[in-house]
Amino acid sequence: MDMLKGERILPVRVISVRLAATIFAFELGEWKGVEIAESELEPFLQPQTDSDQVRAGTSPHSWGQLTLKGAISRARDAIESLLVHSIDAGRMAVLEERRDLAGALVTGETLLDVDKVFDWAEVHGLEPGDFFTNYVEDETEIAMAALSRINDERARLENPVEHARVMKRVADMDSDYVIELMRENERFRQRAREREQPDTPLDGRQRTTLLAIIGALANAAKLDLTQHYKAGEAVAAMLDEQGVKLSGRSIGEHLKSVREAMNRRKV
């Protein structure tokens, strides 16, 4: 899926409503306090001898074909319902919408921007993990391959004579020379990657210090950290007044660690 921006086409990473809900269900591992049984997860995460069974961990783009049962199915359906509600309410933009004759959203064919899904997930207390990361990496490769083909076609249309000349030169090149050019290009890209400075995560001491500061601020605000989810809802309400959307449950999960951090720093 590509979106126009001015006169240029930019690649967009996409995911269907059904597939997003499915991956989030796998990421959760539990639903409404009930842990999803390993027996429900293992068939999709281990190599299979049955060729009809899709191995989820191998091809994230095929997860929409999985037949879910039990708690994981209920989790997927509930998350999907939340997504559909957000779309119908106009709070989630769609890239491509499909509806049946009755007007119901066809979730397996309605496509969303992955980045928009991440924003939506944060508001609803869902955290993308490794499964989503694998999907996004594959989707990025697809998008960049599409962009490369688009740029090649644009060059052909803008100047067909020059394009034909360049393509003929490429066809006439010695294959060993082409391979060496590709290797040199990869070496250049590797050096560029090495020059990039990745984000440095907080070490244990820095994290403990930050959590202790949060604890002091929470106490000053008279929040009861023994009830972390309730405190999370209170913080979410404060943030909402500032125009920042975060779910109380997501905040509450982080507040669980605050008391332990403060105890470690007590003299």
C-alpha cells in the first residue's frame, strides 16, 4: 500500500484489522486475568509436520490464517471489536476499507497504517512486542521493495530513452562487476549503520532512581501505590487534562515497580 504525498508516493507499512488483533492476542498471553494455556499457543509457535498448519513465528504475515480457539480466540475477538469500534467512531483512520453487504467491516481486508495501530495500542494499554517487531521488519522490506519498483517505473515514464539506455548498460555489465558493486554498496550501508548512535537504555541504577522519583511525586499527589491500577487511572486522568492519552492499566503496570525501587533506595 502506498500513499500520495504531493507528487511523490511514499511506502506505508500496513496491517489488517484481523491480523493486528491476532498478534496483540499472542502478545498478551492472558485475557481478563486468565492465563492463555500453553497448549493454545504451542501449535502456532512450533514447527509442524502437518503442512496445512501455519507456523505463526515463521511468517507473521500469515497469522491472519490461524484458527484460534479458547482464551486466545476470545482475546483476539475483543481486541478486534475495540479496533472496529474506533474505526466506526472515526478515531482510527483506515488506508483501505472493506464492508460486506450488511455494512459490517470485513476485518481481514480492511487495512491500517502500522504506526497508527501502535498509537492506538498505547491508548488502550496494549504493548507491541517481539511478534509485532518481526511483522514490522517484514512489512518494511515489502514497502521498500515496492518503493524501489515505483521509482524505477517513474524513471522509465519520465525519460524512457534514458531509462532504456541505462537498462541496456546494466544488461551488458559483467556479472562479477555487478556483484562487486553490490558488495561495496552493502559495505557502505554497514558503515552508515555503525555510525548511527542507537538509543541507550537506562541501566538498573538509573531506572531505580527514576522510579523512586516517580514514587515521591505519587506520594505528594496522595496516590495509593498499593493499588497500582487505581493509581494508574488517576495519573491517566491527569495526563488527559494535558492532552496526553495513556491507558490507566498501562501506567498501573509501571507503577507496580515503584514501591520496590523506593525500598531499595531507603537508607
